[in-house]
Amino acid sequence: MRLHPLLVGLVWTLALPAWPVSLQAAEPTLPIKAGIIGLDAHARPWTKIINDPNAPGELADMVVVAGYPGGSPDIPRSMELREQGVALFREMNIELVDSIDALLAKVDVVMILSIDGRPHLEQAEPVFAAGKRVYIDKPIAGSLADAIRIFELSKKHNVPCFSSSALRFAPETLGMKTNPAIGEIRGCDQYSPCSLEEHHPDFFWYGIHGVEPLYTVMGLGCQTVTRVHTEGQDVIVGVWEGGRIGSVRGIRDSHRGYGSTVFGTKAILPAGGFGGYEPLIVEIVKFFKTGKPPITAEETLEIFAFMEAADESKRQGGRPVSIETVMQKAREAAAASP
């Protein structure tokens, strides 16, 4: 079977090797001691779920024991949430530390939950060097080039990582590809809120919650991206291998929600929605226990190439932009970085 050119390039330059047997097979002592870098986003709700004394199943196999507050002074929302996160950790008697190095000395694994994607590369570097498995919250980075560098560091240190939106693990979305009622999937129209943040490419900040479930349904292989932009809404249309079409509507000026319509050879069915944080956290715990990421580096990188291509299409007045062109530019930028 002939591989799409984008996949060939990704596999050739960035495919992660099989993790060493010790990383795959080692069963950590339970409960796993987790540390959080960045208390300015998901740290509050996730810590409440993880440290609940009545947490069921996999959720009972991990406990948050320490946190490094982090925070981005040039994003006011980050500093507001940081104070809330610090207050919760004090209320729950969870240790607060003043450096990432101090955190690493106290934990088995790390969750980088900083709301700002820009510092994720710098925050992840010492974690990889310490050999700690790491989950990196969305967006994995502030640019596609930095996302590439994160996965290169993961490969260099033989330390697995992954990143994901919780939206991809909604049961309706996960089950669509194996639903016999849909037949062969020929397209998907996804929608989600899409607030913007000046320091990030437009869809990185929140619109990613629409892009991740789109890829969960459509899979890899998008070739070109076209974007229509207004102040209140965006529509990104991707053309996949074989003529399949997937779209994301980003909403700012009307009622907001999450969902999709999936088009198959046998039926047209609804999917999407938000299934809570628990399904993603369960996947994170499984990953920390096994060292096996539930989402490949290749898929995460194509998702970010899709979003950067959407920004480029906007700059070009809505012209189609090749994902491979965007990816090649980012590879060159990543290679040029110190």
C-alpha cells in the first residue's frame, strides 16, 4: 500500500523508536506519585479527580503529590487560574515547590498542565533528562517547530510522552471508527468553541478541541487546508487522501458547544461532545503505567500542521495551503533552533 507523502516524511524524520523494554515493561509502584508543572489550567479539576479518596479503577492508581505553580504574566487568565491552583493545593495539603528540579526529585511522573503552550518545550526538557514519563496538556507547544523539538527530545532520551485534548476520548467519538452502522467514513464536520489568544496561532489556544476529535474520526492523511475567517467564526476545510473532506467550525459569536456530524457510506451519524475529564485522565494513568502513548507523535504533529496551515491560509486570503509545505518549514525551523 502506498503511503501518503506526509506520512513518509514523518516516519522517516520523526518516528519514535520502540521504547526500551525497561520502559515498556516496568510496572511502577502504586499509587504512582505524580507532579504537576503549571497550576494555571486543568490542575484544579484534575487534582480533585485524581486525589479523590473514592476514585475508581485506574484513577485510584495515581496521586498528585507536588506542584510547581508556573504561570505566564503576559496572559492575565493564566495568573488568575494560577492563584486558584495554588490555593487548592494548599487546601489539599499538596506540596508546592519553587522549581522544576525540586519537583522532579519528589515524583515518578509529570503532567505539564501550563495553559500557555510556549514554555512547554523548556519545561519538558529537564523532565526528559530525568527520565520521567510526561503528559503535556494541549497545546503541546506554541508552534509546530517546538512540537517537533519536543518529540525529538522524547526520542533522544528514550522517554515517552503524549499530548491530547479530552474531547477525543468522548465515547461517541472514539466509537465512530468501529461503528458498523456508519460504513466507510467519507467525511466529518466538527464544531467547538474557538476563543483566540494573541500569543498563539489561532486554533492552538482553544479551537484544538475541535481539531482533535476531527482527527480521531478522520485519521491521518490530510493534504490541503483552506480557512474562511470572520471576527465571530472560522471554518477550516481539510481535503484528505482519497477525496475525503473534514471540517472544523470554530465558534466565538454564537451558542457554543462540541459535536460533529460524520458522513459514511451507510449512514450519517452524530458524534462528538464532551465526555468529561475522566476518560483522558484514565488514559494518562495507563500511559504512566505502561510507557505506551495512546496517540502517536505523527498524529499530534499533523494536527498542529493542520492548525498552522489554517493560519497560513488566513494570511493568504483563504487560499488552500499544503500541510507538507507547512511541515517542511517547521522541520527547518526546528533544525535551526539551538
